[in-house]
Amino acid sequence: MDLPDFLKSCTSRLDTAQALGHCLQQLVDAGLDQLPLPGAGQTLQRWQQLALVARHNLGLCKLYEGHTDALATMRELNAAPVARGSTWGMWAAEPPDARAHVLEHNGRILLSGRKAWCSGAGVVSHGLLTAWDEQERQQLVAVDMRHPGVSVGTAGWDAVGMAATASVDIEFEQVPGLRIGHPDDYVQRCGFWHGAIGIAACWHGAASALAEALQQHCDKRNEPHALAHLGAVDAALFSARCVLGECARQLDHYPGHDAQRLARQARAHIEHCVDQVLVHVGRALGARPYCKDPHFARLIADLPVYLRQSHAERDLQALGEQAARQPVLQWPL
């Protein structure tokens, strides 16, 4: 069974963390988590698979994207193959009030502290997370979530959008872990920015599902204003698709190049396009699908939350700083 067929057959309600975890496990058991690695010649195919899952359910996509990103990261950093059937969370948020630390004790790595924003923490078998070593360097650590000393919280996640992901805190108390790569490898490797564009592919996938609802509406009703909204949505998604295609081409041709500026450009543009889709679809369709169409209602609630993986003006500032350092005539046609 391929991924489209799996998603068509997946009719169960994915409205709890347990349901998402069960579906992720089914995807893994079917081998549907084995995506092409980014920058290895089939980057667009990887992003197309992520977008398919996003169209189906963004909560599932959040766990699936994290799992597949963890696998790609460990491959890039030459880690040992993961256990067959294991499911992975990828947790790299670093808020100032939650830090995990690693200490070396008798030749072992022990993980302690708190990690925040851990999507699917209660339903995956393993986690790949950033922590800080004794020299205050960021270190990537793999951990078995079933080990004593791992405590997954239940409070502090009051989300409506993306509610089922249960992105809660984890407390670690001297939990054995495995170093992955060297200190600071996580953000310095090429794949960090490759994965950042993959997130934007998820945004595009969800937005395309909302656009499809508008297209179906316009196919049945000759409403000039709705058609104008559909035209704007079609143009926005076309440009986003072109950007993703060009990004994939560049990553596949130059996999070892620094892709930070490319990723920031792509994410800024696709975020803008998705914002346009949210506005136009809502204005064209009115309240009915928000209230009567469960798939639409879930996507329209989840997507603005998922979109906030962008840091908005802070990301634009960083992009502007990079652009300011470039030579003149940097946008040739």
C-alpha cells in the first residue's frame, strides 16, 4: 500500500494523541516513513509525501514530520540504524524556562531537566532532542521514552488548534541517552535548513486542502466573488508550488551548500501564500464549512497554529540581515 492509499483507508477520528500515535505506528509498520532523504536527489518527492499527510490531518503530519525528520537527522549524523518499528519525536525548541542537560557518568550519558513543546511525547517510543552539555554546548541526544525517569506532563497544553498533538513538557531524571553527532552538529549541519523548508511543504499541503473545498464550491455555483477568491488562491498556491520546486532543485544540485537564506526566503513566501489562502477561503465560503464540515473545520483550526512555527518578523529580520550582506544585483531573472 502506498501513502495515498493508506490515507484514503484511514477513516478513524484522529482527535486524540493516542489516535495519532496509533496511526503513526501503522505508517511506520507499513514502511511509509521511509522517505527520500533531503538533498539526495528526490527532495521534492519527500516534500510531496509530507504535504499529502498535511492535507489529511495536520496533527498526524506534526508527528509524521517529526518522526521522519528525526530519521533523516540521525542518518545525516551517521547514527546507528533505529530499532525496527520505533516511532520518534523530534524536539528542539529551546525556551528560556525549559532546558535539558546531559552529564557523563561512568562512561554513560545521563539526561536531566525539562524539555518543552514535545509533540506526541506520550505516544512515541523514542525521542531525539537537543540538550546542553557541561561546556554549555548544544548536543543532540536520543532517548528511550519508556525508560524509568521519563515523566511526560499532562498540564499546560490548552490548545484548540493542534490539540491532539499534546505538545507537553517532559521531565528527565538521570535518563540514559545516546549522543548523536558532535556538539552543535544539529544546527550546523546542512539538513537543518533542508528540514525547515519541509515544514513549509506541510503548510502548503494543508492550504491546498482548504483551497480544494473552495474549488468544489465554485464548481457547483457560479458566484463571481467566490470565483475571484478562488483565482487569488490559485495564484498563491501556484507561486508557493514553484518556490518549493525550485528549492528542491537547488538542494538536490548543491546539497552541501548553506541553505539558510534559501530556507528563510521560501518559508517567508509560503507563509504569506498560506495566509492568503486562509483569508480568501474564509471570505468566500462563510461560516458553513467551519461549522458543518469536520475535515475543513479541523484544518482551519490547526493550520494557523502550525503556521506559527514561523517566527514572523524575527525571521524576516534575519533574512533582511542576510540580504543586506549580499552583493548588489542579487535578484537576476
